Amino acid sequence: MKCLTAKLVFALLLLSALLSAQDMTSFEKRVTVKTLPNGLTFVICQRHEAPVFSFYTIVDAGSSQDPRGRTGLAHMFEHMAFKGTPTIGTTDWTAEKVALEKVEKAYTAYIDEREKRVGREDKKVAELQKAWKDTIAEANKYVIPNQFGQIVESAGGEGLNAQTSWDSTDYMYSLPVNKFELWAYLESERFLHPVMREFYKERDVVVEERRMRTDSSPIGRLIEQFTAESFTASPYHRPTVGYYSDLQTFSATDAEHFFHQYYIPSNMVVGVVGDIDPAKAIPVLEKYFARIPSASKPIDETSVEPPQNSERVVKLTDQSQPYYLEGYHRPDYLNADDAVYDVITDLLSDGRTSRLYRSLVRDKKIALAAAGFSGFPGIKYSHLFVFYALPTSGHTTQEVGDAIHAEIEKLKTSDVSDEELQMIKTREKAGLIRKLGSNEGLANELAEYQTRYGDWRELFKSVDRIDKVSKADIRRIANQIFTENNRSVAYIQTAAPQKGAQQ
């Protein structure tokens, strides 16, 4: 114990030295926040170690904003953001524009006939489908595939990527600093003049993505059904990738409408970190990004999830390895106790010293992996604190579920030790340092906290809030949230092989 305490003291001293150069005061001298007249906000951090920079754009719209009957649309537009503009990705925009208009007209005619409940003629549906596909072939003649990405890569860009979650859609990559104006042009253009080029080809890519990650994956299906069962009113019950029927129905016109509703400057924040001089950068940002028309931030009209009053269970029988999952409803990230959930997450799941790993994996050897964490499937609205475990051979989901409940009961009835609580707080400070270690990671964090709190400084204040969490707070939240009536459970029960099936 004395040796462990000495290590803890040394770790605290080391962290104090590192944080002295990484605290909020030192960052305030290097961070500039600039909001353009159209509402687009930039958080710029100077870091002059190398002549490069990274950016991270957050559009405050994810799959939670997908229209009814159009699930997957936010994710679909993410794909479209790489397809170019009227000047990028085409050999002849004037001719291509006319061809794309014909595609949409033909698709509307095809869908109108296909979706008729009464009086649908299958022969006419087939004819209209062929006519639509013929217009696609004509429009594809003008396409220069992947030209946007090729321009970025030829300029030395790295990490070109994007992601769609329930809460937002994010875009990122890095470039040499002498390409800063090129970046400003490219990024502003794709949010000023996006083209729904190769839309239906890309939609097929998303359908395949759904097939591989969900429909053909037992764990993928389990998670989708678990999420749908856990939420009844909240938009979190819908899958980010979208339902299959919606992926077969929504159009390029739908994606364009989604873009105009949510991809507006007041709904976007960009973090920029690297060898940047704000005095020189801001005029460039104004030159290009100020061209995007302003509009009021969209009103959030999502339904509030009602309290859960009984345990919900999803059982999936499949010839697959067993898997256990359970979740408990908790308030959104703005709740005053948000830091307590972070501490519980660390206590249960951070590394080989975490309680779930030690109990289920190391000591009892009933699980290959086990963890519990907050923030599923997002944080913007009330969400779940989730536990999962992957049973070892010969052990069941019932066993790992009981073991998880035993660890939860300890949280409810016994205080964590002083040393354990201090180690958690030390790890959180170390985690902050890791987040600040790269331009990419810092750009992400600055944009995220500016979006969620309206102030990037909350990144540092979050550690202070964790530092104030007490043993009593942990017991209070555990008893308040981890109750049977507030629990949803999902598990895979391994099915016996069918007779005559090949082994």
C-alpha cells in the first residue's frame, strides 16, 4: 500500500507540472474565438511546433434530426459532402446540372408508382425504374470520381474523414499551413454549393454498410434492437445508418432539403489548431466562409423520453457467441451530476485496475471483456449508462449479468476508498493532457465544447467538476439510476446448430 501511495504522489506531481503548461490560463493566451456575421463560429488555437494545422467541423445535426420516414439522411449527406461542387468533380457542370434534374424527375415518377397502396402496376414500376436508371447513367458521364479527396491529398492533406452520430455530423483532416487558403476555399465551397452527385450509387454503398454492420452482424442487430427498446419517444431509438426501407426511398432532393435546414452557419462550429496566426487567418476565413448565407439556428423539436417504469428485455437467439448488454436511463450532459457519471465510468471500466475487469475478467474468469460507460448512444438528450460483457466459453449471459449487478450493488452500499477516488481524478487529468496532445484531438475538443456549452473553456472546467465529486455523490447516483425498473437488458443466446448443417 505504501508503494502504491508513493506512485500516486509521484503521478500527481508529474501531472501538476504538465498541467501548468496545459491549463486554461495558458490556452486563453493562444485561443481566439471568431464568430462571423452569418453566425459561423471558429475556435482558433495557435500551436507553432510544426508548419501544419488540423481542423474539426461540427454540424449540430445528426441522425436525431432525420425526418420521419427518412432515417439515415444525416449520414447520407455526410457521404455527399465529399462528392464535390459545381467546379469540383465534373467535366461539364452546365450539362450535368440538367442531367441531375432529369434523374430527380424520373425518380419521383418511379417512387410515386412504386409506393402506391392501391392501383400499382408492376409493369409500369419496372418501366419507370429503368427510365430512372437510364438518367443516372447519362448524369454519370460528367462525373470526375473522388476529385475532392484527390485535391486534398495532392496538397499534402492527411486524415480526410467524417462521421455521423446521433448528435452531430463531423468533418476533419490536416494540411500544411501554406495550404490554409486552399482549405478555406474547399471547405466553404462544399457547404456553400454541394452537389448531390452519384447520390443513388452512394445510397447503395450505405445499404451495404447497413447489411454488413447490422443485418449480418448478431451484435449489430442486438444493439439496434436494444436501442429501439430502450427509447420510445426519443430520437435515439432510430439507427444512425437508417432503416432499410428508408434507404430504399429517400432522394437526392430530400438530402438537399436536409442540408438547407441544418447546414447553416449558426449551426456549425469549426476548431482550427496548428501553426496559425489569427490576425492573418481571420481575413481568409471571412473571405470564404462569410459567403455562406445566414439563417437562424434550427429549433430542436425532439420528443423527451418519458420515465421508464419497468424492466425491458431483448432476447436474440442466434448461432453466435453470447453477448450481454444492459442500460439505465440518465439525464443529458448538462445535468449537474454529469461529472459523477464520468467518475463511475472510470471506476468501473478504465483499464486493468477497473472493477469490472478485475471481477469478471481477471478473478472470476467468466468474461473476455466487460465495461460500463455513460453517453450511449449520444449525450445531447437523456441517454443511457450502459454495461456490456462477452462471456467466456462455458459461461452464460446470466452469470455475467449477475456479476455486473453485484458490482453495481457495491457502488450503492459501500464507499470507494480515498485512494481509489484520488486515482480516478488523477487519470481524468491525465486524460485531458492526452486530448490536448495532438492538433487533431485538440481541434475536436475545442469544437465539441464550444458547440455543447457555448464556451471552449468548459473543456478545462470539466476536470474541476470531476475533482469535486465525492464518495457520497457516487452512492447517491448509483442508488438513483441503477434500479431494475430503469433497466433495459439485451442478450444473445447461442442457438443450437440445425440438424444437417455443416459444422
